[in-house]
Amino acid sequence: MIWSLKETLPREDIEEIQLKRLKKQIKKIYKKVPYYREKFKEIGIKPKDIQSLADIKYLPFTSKEDLRLNYPFGMFAVPKEEIVRYHASSGTTGNPTVVGYTRKDMETWKECIARLVTMAGVTRRDIAHISFGYGLFTGAFGLHQGLEKVGAAVVPMSSGNTQRQIKMMKDFGATVLIGTPSYGLRLAETAIEMGIDPLTDLKLRVGCFGGEGSTEAMRDKLHESLGLFATENYGLSEVVGPGVSGECTELTGLHINEDHFLCEVINPETGEVLPAGEEGELVITPLTKEAIPVVRYRTKDITSIDYEPCSCGRTTARMAKVSGRTDDMLIISGVNVFPSQIEEVLYNIDGIGTNYLITVYKENYIDKIAIDVEVTDNSVLDSPDSIENLLKKVREQLHVTLGIHPKINLVESKKIKRTEGKAQRVVDLRNKDGN
């Protein structure tokens, strides 16, 4: 099912809409946001210089740090009385990034989410259980309002109290689960502990997951443990929240709402715009955002874009699942390693659980990693031979994929701390000792 005909326009029509909206947005930004006006002047650019979509490469990038430096309202393009909603990041490493929404922004947000949940298979007959935390984080509210626009019933459960989440899903007959993929696995694990079989006692059929990256192996685990069709959606608060892109039932990439977002992929080191299909850092320019219309926002997420039409009938470009972030890449013994690569390996090894923790440390001034891995059957740890066999399998498969030999620690099932939101997969100890 397709929510909007805008998702099926010919490529030339999509680009015509994008260019018209880009020109309008740049004029508005230049006039109403002093920060950008000064940036444009520094590089000698005026709104009239933007005559094609390719000309966007001449505009300056925006980073999370730019929003923090202009905290709280320096990047806003409308007066405060036009703002009907504020959201913000956690601000754990400094000032939070603050974003706002006008009434029109809210309607745009709902529309974008309605498209994404529809392409995932959600209909007005569904009951959607939201396990994202409600608050300044955009995830819960973003999905909530789009689901209601589609006509689905929403259970705004929020995060925490995992056993109660299971009870509500069972008693209410929830058919759609909204949350992070790692918490989806936590819910499945807790249900089994409660004597509830997620495959027979729950009615979940669709999962709309986001808030953290996931791998195909994670998708398989979600299907196996919850019996649902797992899809991924993408967004970030600086450009809207969830709503930028999402997977259709063909699972061939995440369809971008191109009439609202102009996406580029760049070389993260040089800033050069890369051709279609090449992997690099995703850069997003919202085309219809009124309150805080950022320009060329550097997401740090690594992906590629495919402009070929999808067999689902949509013609919008598709971004590949995010394979990592430029700021979470680990360089170990001269080799680039992403946590997602480790996850993909671990989830395909029999006897290994779904929770793991990567610790990065220094040894004789050289970066090393150790990986704590849960086993599915604790009895394995009672036999030295079983331990060695499983360790050998994990080491060999990680070496084939990564080209390095990380230290592996097998631990009991449920030993690694669980989270109710984004899973913490990496602990970096390299600066603890001053190195």
C-alpha cells in the first residue's frame, strides 16, 4: 500500500519539486537566520547562486556543534510565538541541540511518518505499542502522531517496566511494535522468562524499529524471537526526528521522503559529493522545515543512495541501512572496525546470545578491543573443551570479517547489563589512564 502519490512521481518531477523548495528555503534562511547569513557571506555565496540541485555543494555544512554553539534558539527562523513544540537531545556532552516545530512542521512530520509506517505494512486496523521513551527525544512522539494519522490505535507505553510492557502487548492484542531493535530482543527475552511465548501468545506482526543502527542478522533475530516482520526507519531530531526514510515490504533500502529532504552522500574526509551508489557520510537538507531549517546537516551516518525505482511501485530514492558512523569507527592495528560488523558475525554463530559489549583499551600504547559475549546455554561454560571450541569459532569468524584477533570473553546468559533504550555496545577506556 502507498500512502501518497508523491512517493511515485517520475524522477524529473521529484527533482523539480526539490529545486523549487531548495531555492525558497535558502532565501528564507539567508534572510532570517543570522548565523547562516554570515556563513554564506564568508564563502561568497548568495541565494541567487543556487540555480540547480548540484549547486548545493557550494553551501556550507552544518554540524551538531553548530547547533550547540547557537543554543538555544540561535538557529531558529521563526519567532517563538510560532513554535508549538520543542524537542532536544540529551546534552550529555555539552549544550543539548534544541529543535522546534511550527504547526505546519507538525503536519509535515505526521505526513512523513504516515508514509513510512504504511510502507512497513501498518494499517488503520493495527494496534501499535510504542516502547520509546516519551520526552524530549523525538522518537515516541514522532511515530505516535503519524500512526494516528494512518488511523492505527496507539498504546503510548513509553520505556521501562519491561514485564508490564509484555502484559500490555498481550492483553491489548498489539500488532505493531515501535522501539529500538535491541529493546525488541529484550522484550522477547523477558516474555520467555514470564512464561509467555511471543510467537503464540502475542499478536505482533510488524515491527517499526529505529533509534539505533541494526544489521540483517539483528532483523533475523527479531523475526525468530517475536515472529514479526521487522522494518527499519531513519531520522534525527536536527532535521525532523523519525520520518526521513523507511523500509517498504521489499526490504531493498529505506525510501527517502524526497519532497521534504534533499540527501547527499559525501566523502567524510574531503566533503566531496559522491556519485550514486558509493558509500560515504549522509548529509541532509530539509526542504520544508519552517522552525529550524538547517543546511547540509552532517549526520555522521555511513550509507549510500540508490535512485532506481523500487519494485514496490515507489520511485523515491532509497538509502542503504546505515552501516556505521564516522565517529564510532574503531581503528585497531591499522584496521577500520565498526561495531555493526562485529554484531553481524556474532548473531550468526550458534550458541552465542544477542547481547555483547565491546571494550576498547590501550596496551603498550596500541589500541586493542575485547568483546564480552553471552552464551545461550550456560552449561557450555562448565566444560573447558566446549569453551575452547566456541571461542575458536568466534575468533576465526571475527578474523575472517575484521582481519584482526580481538580478545573474546564468554560470559553467562543475561550477564551483560540490559538497557531500555539504545543499547550501549562500546565502552572506551583509552582515555581513562591519560593515554
